[in-house]
Amino acid sequence: MAVPVSEAVEVAGPAHELEQPRWLQQAYGWSADLLHADDRSYRHLIGAVTCCTRWFFDQVGGFDESFTSYGGEDWEWAHRAWLAGGVFAHVPGAVAWHDGPDWAGRATGAGGGSAGSAASASADSASAASAAAHEDEEARRQAEKNGETLRLADLIAVRGSRGFGVRSRAVDVCVDLVAAVGTSISAGAAFVAVDSVLAAMPDATVVVPDDVAPVFEADQRVRGRSSDAAAAALGGARVVVTLDGPVRVLPAVEAGGSDDARVQALAAAVGLGDDVARDLRTATDAVGVGSLGTLELADPSGRVLVTVESRRAALRARRWGAGVAFVSHRASVDWLTPVTGEPSVAAYLGGWG
């Protein structure tokens, strides 16, 4: 319904207010108006009513102008803002005037035939034509919505947004295999470490020293350190996992499935319980949400073998100083083993060593 431009916003606004979707209301409820947001909360920011400081907008980088069709650019920006350390806050009293209907009201309706043919058709055929037109319109709208989802799945690689098996262009977790100063990592040791990491997290990207990169030439998930792809992955990943030398990761424990593991990790991160380091996947899920920014994983002797760091926490620390909003936690784990000396790759692959 058109609203005269002369009508006062104070009058027209309440009279034409769009009903808020129930799923959005629920999200604002459980997250205390997004103050308890997580890495999937970008879905709860509505671009028409979003504001932030100019310096932060410039740091995040503005909206992605490669979006050329319906929706998604506000959610993609919101996710980048989250990774950059932004704090979300829903202000219930904020109001925006939307020029035209929202998504739910944009159905155009497929044509149902001319007035003459409709008048001469039987009631049954008219009803069938109307149903078919409705189905066509719903399919068109779903295809349009799928286009948005597929675009975002490629750009936002967090679980629940990306595919289960199909890889995204964006990197969610980047594993950095680092050799100690003055030492090198053998091809065999690098293979055992990288293979065990990817067995635990097949969707990770791994950065390795250039001299062992040829071992992994056939696997596009593994990048040599000097490559542009490695720099992009290390700089843009949600989480960076640093291996202090070659480390073997035991297979991930699946207790209740991936969703259950994620819930356990997020819950444990609040109290820094033992479950926060149940396996590598759980550790990468926990950091950056709640108060946990960095997780150090040590062997029983206390030597730190792996550091799991949230990019969000790192950027906030760089901007505001260490210890602001996030804490570090050290956990002793039994599922990480240093690869010392020259390992037997055959024994590793065969399962006897």
C-alpha cells in the first residue's frame, strides 16, 4: 500500500509497521539482544537498520559490491564485522523506513491467464491453474533465496553456513605448521602431522614450510608458506591453529555428532571446562565466542604443542590491548603427540605405529 510522502513518519510508521519474524524475535531473546552473539549471529543483523562508527566500517571494508541480486550483502558484511571484533547489539527502539515490501511481501505472482479465458474456464480448472501459478511462484522465490544462500556459503565458511562436504572459497580454520628457529621439518614428519590434522578436520586449510610443500602438491587444502593463498588463509581465517613443530592429532571423538560437539564446546568455553579441549574440532569451535580468545593445548609434561587463536580475539587485542573481553586458557590433552625424529610413515599409515 502506497503511503503519501506528506504523511508524518510518526503516524505512518506505526500504522504500516512490518511484523518481525518469530525466528528473529527468538534470536534476540536468547542472545540478550545479540550481546551474547556467536559466529552465526550475522543472520540476525538487518541491513536496513544497521549502524556503526565510520572508522570501524572502514576497517571492515564496506559492503561487497560483487553482490548483484537479492540479499546477502548485509549478512556478509556483518560476518566480517564479527571477525573484526565488532560487538553486536540489537536496539529494539530503532526504526527504519523501508521503501517497498519486505521479502515476505515481494511475491509478484505468476500470470494466471487472460480475463476472458478465466471467465470461460470451469471452477476446477481455474483452481488448478491458480495452484500451479502459486507453485511456480514459490519455486521462483525459493530459487532466488537459494542463490543468496549459495553465495553466502562460499563467503562465510562457518559450520551451519557452509556446505557439509563442498568447500567454500573462504577459509574458516587455518592450521600453521611452524618449524622451530634453526630447524627443519622432514617430509615424513610433515606428512604425518598434516594428514592427521586433515583427518580430524577435513575442511581446514594447512600452511606448511615451502620445502615440504611438494609432498602435498595434489591436495589443494595444503599451501606453501610463501604463496599468496597461504597469506590470505592466515590473514582471513576465523581461527588460526599453530602447530609448534610436527604434531600428530588423534582422530576426533564423535559423541553425539558435530552439532552436539559444537554445543558442548560453546558451553564449556563459558566456564573453561574440560570439554573445551575434547578434540581439535571442539577447540576451534570454542575460541572467539564468549570469553575465550586463545586456547593453548599442552602435553602432560606441560609443553605447549598447539595454540588455537581466534582472529576476532586477536584483532580486539591489537585494537584495545591484551585481555580486553577475552582470556587465554591452557589445557592438558592426551590426543596430541609430538612427531620426533624421522617417523615411519608406513607404520603410521598401516596402523602399527
